[in-house]
Amino acid sequence: MQKKEKRLEVVVLAAGQGTRMRSKRPKVLHEIGGTALVERVIKTAFKLKPDNVHVVVGHESNAVQESLSEYDVRYAAQAEQLGTAHAVMQAMPSIDKDATVLILLGDVPLVSLGTLENCLLQAEEGISLVTSNVEDPSGLGRIIRGSDGRISRIVEEKDASSEECRIREINSGIFCVGPTILEEFFKNISTNNTQNEYYLTDILAFALEKDIEVTTVSPKRVSEIQGVNDRVQLADLERIHQLDQARVLMEGGVTLADPARIDIRGNLRYGIDCSIDINVVFEGEVILGDGVMIGPGSYLRDVQLGDGVVVEPNTIIDGAIVGARCQLGPFARIRPGTLIGANARIGNFVETKKTKIGSGTKASHLAYLGDSKIGSEVNIGAGTITCNFDGVDKHKTIIGDDVFIGTNSTLVAPLTISNGAYVGAGSTITSDVDSEVLAVGRGRQRNITGWVSPAKKQSRSDNK
């Protein structure tokens, strides 16, 4: 007879309000590395390839479900917060009784796949839980062991004696329970404790009474089982996560000026010999080619940079694709929809938006280029702007190859400036310009003699 394949059901507890966060947002929706706490837990859970993932929701349940809309999970509602066992009970009607059940906490975001795999391996037909020795066990359930070293029970701090409070081995709240055990346990559970709640930890006493094997697993690092109850703990785990990210980058060949001053809030892919200075933030999906250099204080979101791109300090690049060997910044703002060809130069205080810029084109300083298509080897003078919005519609500016736009020019769309044309400095251009033509759109200068400013007139009047 073929051996029946073991089933795995995962239950993620995410019903709590998290009052110590002092926030209108549910605790589990606060973020580490740009990802909600509960989403991090669920991503790790799915790597185990479970048959189902159940999320127990309560406070602001609609917001939690909306944040997880892209995941194929089942929901169970915990209307009243009556303890951890009570939360798991809400999911039980949807759980296969012949499955192993892994119970995770939505506010313990850094638990590793390896730790959970060990927990599953140890559980077999019994119970396995994740424990660890910590320097400060305050507020956490303590692991009580017998003279033989085997776990005998878990005592919550509020129910613990002064001697038990000195124990440093704590319960993480992560349990793996073999088939049918939870079903039997819930038939006998009570609220006989100081908080009058249904404790999941009481399953240990039940297991020992029934001769069910109980084992423990320790994580490689304590941070794996650290929970988030307030903003301080959230910040602590954020730094741990970011240092982990930085270590991965450096092991992959990226030079970091200071591993403690980089933030990755999404996915960062990179080529060889990339260099990242201090206080750089990456969000969303970012791809760096070989030899990319990012200056200090820069922000990149949903960006692709080609080989050899140099990003000068304090530059914002958002939703753009940048060709090889471009130079951006300092203090440039590259907005969504920007496509920049190879060897282009976008300098200080230049802003682009929904604009395609050809190879070798230079806008070295103080320009706004929006809703435009700009060819190759174009020179954009300082102070140039594309006026693309008439108050109702956006219009497009098209500039051909080898065009020279003089300083302080205003280009009023819809407008086409053809290949090789010139625009004189200080011009306002409202009509199309043909190839190899010089366009000058200035008002005639008048020098008026004997003119006196109003301020001087007032001064003369006051002195009379």
C-alpha cells in the first residue's frame, strides 16, 4: 500500500490590535523592509508548500484581508480576543483533522524557513515548539523543564512564581502539532488562569498526560522569534533585517560605504562591482547593472539602471529605465515613465516625467522635461521647460536629434522641433520648428531712459 502523503495546514494568528503600537493601523500591518509583518510570515509559510494557509483576523479584519489580497489564504474571524488557543479554534472547522498544523504569529516576522522546517521535522506525530534562551525574558512565557531536561510545561509570566520568572528560556509561540492532537486538546481546554483566557501553551500539559512526545527547536538567532509589540521593537527588527540585507549585498560583491546606513524596502538585483554610498533607499523592484555607483542620500524605486550608470548625491529616480553609462544628478528628480538612452546626462535640479530621452543627450541643470520625446545628442540649456499642460489636457513635445535648445527657453506643447534645429536663448516657442532652422521667440527689447522705480519715487516724496 502506498504511504499516504502528509498534509500540512498553517495557521497565522493576526487578530490582535496591538495597543502598545499606539496606532490606528493594525499591528500586523506595520512594515519591516517595506513589507507588512504578517505578509512576511505568510511568504515564509508558503515556502513550506502547505495545503492551506489560514489567517485568523479580528481587529480591522478588512484592512488585513485587503493587504493580503494577492495571496491564496483562508480567513477565520476571532470576534473576541480570548487567548491564543481561542484564536486557533476559530480556524479549526476548515482544517483537515489528519493534517499536521503549524501555528505562526503574525507579529513575529523574521522567523526563518530553516527553523520552521526543523520544527516540522521534530513534530512527527507529537508536538514541537520553538524556544530560545534570551537575556531579557520579561513579558514572555517561560519554559519549565524537569530534572531529565525534558519540557514539562510553559508558564505565562503573569502566572509565574518569582523563581520561574528568573528562567531565561522562553516560548516563541510557534507550535507544530501532529494530526488530531488539537482536536482532542480543544475538547478539554479551560480558562483556569489569571487572565481567564484559553492558552495554547496548555497543550503541553495535555500532551504529557496523554504520553504525546514534546520536543523543542532553537532558532539560529534570537531575532527570528522576536515579536513586535511597540515602535521600539519594530525599529530594532528593522535594523536587524537591514543589516542582514546589507550582508547579502556585500557577500554578492557590492561595496557599501556603511552597511548600517542602507535601506532596502523591496527587491534589489545587482551586477558586479556596484558601489552604494550612505543613506540610500531602495523600494519596489530595483535592478542595477555592472559597475553602477549610487551617491549618498539617493532614493530609487522601481528602477532599472544599465551598466556603468553614475547616480550623484541626493537624486530621486522613480519608475524609470536608464541606459548604460548615464550620469544622473546631483539633486535630479527622474519621475515615472522616464526612459533614458545610453550616455545621457541629467544634471542638478533637472526634473523629468513621462519622457523618452535619446542617447548622448544632455540636460545639465535647471530644467523640466515632461511628456516629451527627445532625440539623441540634444543639448537642453539651463532653465528650459516643456509647458505640456493647458489646464485640461497634457500635450507632447517632440524634439529630434542634434537639436540645440538655448538657455531659459519655454517650449509650449503641442510642439515639434525637427532634427538639427536651434532655439535661441530666452525664447518662447509655440510653433513647430523645421530641420536646421534657428527659432527665436523673444519680445523686442526697449531701453527707456529717465525711468524711475516706484521705490525711488516714494523715497524722494518722503524726503520733501
